[in-house]
Amino acid sequence: MTSSRSGEASNVYYLQGFSGHGLALTGLAGKLVAEAMAGDASRFDTFARLKHRAFPGGRLLRTPALVLGMAYYRLRDVL
């Protein structure tokens, strides 16, 4: 969420991208965020320290690859 959409809100938490493991991890993630909101962010901070890999195609191919992937799965749904 960008600051233009959230205004000047602080302490905004959002969860996304469970890579198909939503059922198993959504409950845990919700619990960790609830703990962080209550003032105990120790377990939440563990996840914040995880490193993320950059997209291998770089910035130039990120959007075209996303569009291609969405079109592919849309076509599979239609057929």
C-alpha cells in the first residue's frame, strides 16, 4: 500500500502472497500480526528479516511476464 493510498496512516499491516499455502499459513500470519499489533512483534520481526529474491527478468520483464502468466492461466480456465 502506498502512502498516497493510505494517507499518513501508521501501523498499517497487510498480508499477501502465501504461494498456494494460504490455508496452512494464513492463520499463523494473522496470529503474528495480531501479536505485533498488541505490542509483541518479536515473532513478526523474524519474518521481516527474511531476504527476498529479485525477479530474474529484472524490472523490464517483470510486467510483461506477469501479463503473460495471467493470460496463460485465463486461457486455461476458458478451455
